[in-house]
Amino acid sequence: MKRIRLWIRDLFGFSRNEANGFLVLLPLMFLILFSNSIYKQFFFNSPVVEESVNSELDSLLANWDYNPKKKDEATGYEFFPFDPNTADEEDLNTLGFGPLTKRIINYRAAGGKFKEPRDLLKLYGMDSSFFLAISPYIKIEVAEKRVSPKLTEKRAAKELVIYDLNEADTSAFKTVRGIGSVLAKRIIKYREALGGFASTNQLKEVYGLDSTVVALTLQHFRLNEDFKPSQIDINKATEKELSSHPYIRSKLAKTIITYRFQHGSFGEIADLLNLELMDQQTFDRVKSYLKAE
């Protein structure tokens, strides 16, 4: 070492201290000079090695069987899809809820429901970082509305109520949307004036009932097939009795009385067509309410 130091001093003209410093720096200079080669040698794989690694990775991917459960290596917990409203205690503990498991169970026992994943953040002690990690696995099933069977039966019974058009009172007519006390009374008054409804189309003749209300009414009202309207005997009725019917005008009533006085009793109601004021349309409307005895 002394010979090297003396050689350096003679070669470079260094002092003793300078020669010592040069000897210290010399190894560092060699290290810096060859560091690039050393780095590549130890930290970069050759193309052959890279090909081998890539081939092994491709093989692993080809044989990989997907498992929805994901294990956190740091904690040992397994993450998998779950519904916080139905998951049991064992599943919650496996997921890593720890002390929160009891709180979830108690919350559900008290009737609580988690409507969305963020509801779990309301739990006392819920860590936000844990929630972020587990939130992709929260699958809350949307509960269908359950209607009580008794309530369903009541609704069905209410919807299926059918009234007799010629027997219904004002309260029955008022169950129809659009019919109040005034219209209900008007329907009954017109029904009585006619002698009963012979056709459902006659509802359209009631003043104040529009087509929409008539259609709604006919959803809940029917005519009894055996119903027979009240009939006026054209051989015995007075002019006043005849003209009181909505389909018989005063002039027509007077003509009927005059014809009966001049020709005697009507043999049948079709004889009314012999009257000048009785056209076919009027006859077709009124014939159900007349008789000749």
C-alpha cells in the first residue's frame, strides 16, 4: 500500500494527504464507471427469461377459474356478494364486519331495513375505508309490495259490485265518479217517469250525464233480463196520464184520445201507427211502455 501511495505521489505530484484521498476515491470511480452494466446484469431479464415468464402467465390465465369470492390477504376476510338484509351472522363475520355484525342483526330484528348500500354507513362504528372495499359486493334485493289477501279480496269485491239499473238508489249511483246527489236524483226521477229503463242507452237521455259518466255507470250497472217496464193502457189512460210519459208529447196524447173516441178501443198498440203524429221512430221508443187491453 505504501509503494502504491509513493507511486501515486511521484506520478501526480500529490502530497501525502492528497494521495490518501485519491486511494479512497479510486474504488468509487470504478463503481460509477461500471454501474450501468452491473444494473442491467442484475435487474433486467434476458429476452429468453421474459418469454419464459410470459408463457407461464398465459398458462395460468388459461387455467384460471373465476371465483366471486375475493380474499383480502392482509385481513384474511373474504369478500363475496351479499344482502345485508338477509346475510346470516357467519357470512357477516367472514366478510369482516366484526363487532358490526351484532348491530346489523339487532337492527334487522327491530324491523330495520337497508334500502341502499349507503345505509350501512349509518351504523355506529362503520369505517369508511372498509365500506369502500366491500360496497361493490353489496346486493340489496328490492322487496315487492305485498298486499294483504284480505285487502285484495275487499278490493276485488268492491270492484265486482254490480247494481240493478232499475233497483239502484241514489247512494248506488253516487259510487260512480261524476255523479253527485243532484244527478243521482235526476236519474231516478227520469227512470220513474219512463216506467223503468228498458235499455241502458236510455241513460244518455238523462240531462247532465255526459258520455264519459254514462260509460263509467255502465261498468257497474246492468239491466235485469226479466225486467218488464210499467205500461200504460192506451184504451183507459187519460190525456194527462199519457202526456206524463217522456216519449209522448201533449199533442200526441190528445190525438190518441181523439182517435179512441172516434174509432173505439185500439185492438193492438201497432194501431197507433195510424195516427198522423206517430212516426216509426217514436213508436219504437214508446212501444215497450204501452199496452192495449
